[in-house]
Amino acid sequence: DKNKMSIDFAKNCFTRVKNNIYYCPQVSFDQIDIINDTREFMKFDYIVAIEVIEHIYDYKKFLTQIINKFDRRDPRNVTEYFISTPNRANRHLGQDKPINSYHVREWTSAEFLDVLSEFFSDIKFFNSKGELIPYEEYRTTTHTPILARCIGPKI
């Protein structure tokens, strides 16, 4: 996370000592700016960005970075991305601007599909219960948040 307060909170709540039954040496909480970070990272099977993209001004660079930094680039062992965002078409959200002051933008499902289609060749939308939204409803659904499962990076 880029936010130091969020990292401090996670460390306080979830860091365990070795004698604790929940100890996990593979988990760490690090403060980084994914947009500008130049370090190399491991490649992963799954990338999860739940309720993140609406907070980032340069969302195109964010998507480019997570693909370039974390994707396996192996057609036999593909990386799957799970990205969610609020759906501005939902009647409970602001139609002209986000109600949440920390969101820099919110998309309709059609706009979100267009954004993701620039970066991925295979996109599936799910509702908040994890149920697949029929393809013919991708551009008109009012479900919020929208969870997208993306594979096949185009970049």
C-alpha cells in the first residue's frame, strides 16, 4: 500500500510472532508506490486489486505496472487478475462524481469494460456475490461493486 497509516494498521492487526499459531513468514506489509516503484517482484498466479483502481489517478499506468511487474507471461500457467470497482450506474452511488471523497473516479460497467479491454483480452464480470454476470449485461448492469476476472494481457 502507498498509505503509511494503512500499513501501520495492517502490521498492528496481522503481524504475528513466531510462537503464535497464525505466524506466516511469507506475509509482509510494505509501503510502496506501485506507479513509480522500479524494483523487480516475483511473478504470481493471482493478482487481486479489490476496490483499488478508483483511488488511483493514473489508472492506465497502474494496470501497466501490475501486468509488467507481476504477470507470469507463460501461456501454460497464466496469471489471473481480479479487479473490482464501484459501478457508477448503481442508484446508490453519485452519478456525476463519486460520493466517496477518496475516489478519484468511478466508472459505469460499460466504461470499466472499455478500460479493461485496453489491457486484457479475456474479461468476465461478477457481482458482489461472485455470480457471473451474463455477457449481454456487461454494459448495462447496475451491480456494485463490479468484480472483473481478467486474463491475457495485451501489453
